[in-house]
Amino acid sequence: MDRETAPHGLAVPIGVISGTGVSGLTLGGGVGWLTRADGLTADNLLSADVVLADGSLVRAAPDADAELLWGLRGGGGNFGVVTAMELRTVPLPPHPFVGAFIYEQPRWAEALRAYAA
């Protein structure tokens, strides 16, 4: 997904492990590098095509089957089989800085003060 969106200066807030499938990540929440600024992957789910248990195909979107969309965005599971989804993109800075800072316990207080500042 990044390979297709980044050349356009866009990104979808997705996870930090590149081997995770986008569908499972989205329907499971989706915590990633952009979560603090742009929400979970599930928060950026705009619509989804879903096959229900009776075999019917529905489109879950804010203006059509909004409750199903709410459910897909974190209300649990077993709503149907998602066959397609539309995700919101967000602007990507030209040189994004992401990463994790890891501090040993003796430096936690110092790290928290620096983070607060």
C-alpha cells in the first residue's frame, strides 16, 4: 500500500509490520506509526463491501448501512465477509520521522520529562 500511496505524498495509517494483511489489520483495529496523528487503521475505513450470512452483498458506508460500518470499525467480529474496502489517505510529510525510543529503567524519569517538554 505504501508503495502506491507514497509517490503521491499520501499514506494510509497502517501497521508497523509489513507482513500483516491490510484487511485483517483494518478489521482488527490497526495500530501503526501514524496512529497518534491520524487514528487507527479502522478509523480510516470509509466503506466496505460485505457478504452477509444470507449471501447478500451490502455496502457499509456512512450513508448506507452505517451501523454495519460502525461494527466493522471496531465493534467486534463475525459481521460477514469483507470483499472490498475503501480507506482514507492522509498527507505524508516529505521526510517523515518515525521510530521507537527505548530507555532502560534507570532513565525512565528523565525520558518522561523530556517527552513532556
